[in-house]
Amino acid sequence: MCDNVLVIGGSRNIGYYSAIRLLEAGSAVTFLLRSPLVFDNDEVIQKHVKSQKARLVKGDALTPEDVKLAWNEASRDKPVNVLLFTVGFTGKPSFHPIKGFTMDPPNLVTRSLLNVLCQMPQTSAYPKIIVLSTSGVSRTSRESVPFLLKPLYGYLIAQALKDKLGVERVIAHCAGWKWNTKDGEPKADIMGEGWKNREGLPPPGTLTSAVVLRPALLNDGECLADKVVSASTGHTAKAPYRVGEGEVGGWNVSRKDVAHFVVDAVTNHWSEYENKQISIAY
């Protein structure tokens, strides 16, 4: 079955690679983009724009009205049944000698997700939702970080991790997941005041088809999963990455392999992963 997908954060990296796979498989994909011009010279995307399978909506996920426009455009013909949220630590971060790399606003990702969920159409069933987080995002997950990576997670990208933890807190609240008190509550500078009472936010326990995905340290390598083909049968063998709840070991994975997992999970194995926090690594 072909999906109707809304991608927030799909101009590049995991969101982009996932969207391409979905489009090539016949799904319809709507992108919310601060600058649709980013795809002007992208022959793959333009092919699907011409076939009307890809729709480009100009807007910013930090602006609720833009997000509402994206939802309206994506659901113009039929309801959205997959939401892929891959907004991340992008742009031009500043370096602070005490805080490490910082972004303005510091809660870019959490604010964007809250806007996306609050503007989501009130239908009888919410779509499948995949939200991109990262390994090492919480205190408990950082306990297993290798010694050489501790400066990265504990200092250089500490602010980005606080923002990603805010994203996980939002999903846990709306999905009704038990929150690990050892990880603490993200502060108001990330969540905003009274975030649980925002108009339109799905009530606790109603997002029953959500996945929080925690990739390991990302790289720009090739998609190894596309190369794993049995010489004897011609069929794809076991993927080269590991996935599972909690920490799965391993501290790197390519963005293209994460995209491979996202699309495979959505189209083939959703019942195995929905309503869970999933890690992925080599």
C-alpha cells in the first residue's frame, strides 16, 4: 500500500533519503521547506513534483500557521497516514567555550514538534509517527557512551541533546509512556511554559502509533543495507545494522541506512516497532 506522507525536516539527510525511498516506492510526500528552492536542481525530486507525487510547501516549522498550511496541503486528497519528523541540529551553530555548540533558538526541534502535533488534523486515527532523536540523549543512555565520545555528548552537543530530550518528552507525554525520572524533566527554556496544555496537543495516551528513533553517531557513508543481497537467492539478507529497544551497542551508523530502516519499518514492520523508543547502530 502506498502511503501519504508529511515530512518535516526533509530538505537533506535522513528526512531527504527517507522521502526519496518513499517516493520511489509510489508514496505521496509533502515537504515543509523554509526554501523550496533547495530542490530546484534536484532531478529526482523534480521528477516526482512533475508527477504530483511530491509537494513542496514553503514555510517554517517554528510558525504554527505554516505548519497548518503543510498539513492542509498534505491531506488535500486523502488523510496523511505517515508523519516523519527529522528536524535536527542544523544551520550555523555558534560555539560557546562553556556551553559548546549552541543554536538560536535553543529549543528549535522541540518547538517545531509541538507546532506539528498541535496543528495535526483532529481525525479518528492519528498517523504513524516517526520522530528522530539521537543516541546519548538522556542521562541513562549516556552511561554507556564510550569514553572517547563523552566530550562530544557531554559538552560539544549538550544543548542539542537537551532539545532532543524535549522532543522525547513530548512524545512520551502524548503516547502515555512512563517517563524515566532519572533523566529529569526538560526545563522551560526547552519545553516552554505550560506546554502540556497547548491547544491541539494530543491528550496523554492518544498517540498509540509513534516511534522515537535514536540513531548512533551519524556519518555520510553509503547504504550498506542496499548492498546486502544473497548471492544464491538474489533476495536481500539481514540488514547490516542493529535495531531494538534501549541501547543496542555500536556508536555509528550512516544516514542512508537509517533512512532504509525508517522506510522498511513504515512499510513492512510497523507492528514490531510502534509505540516504542528504538535505537539503531552498526
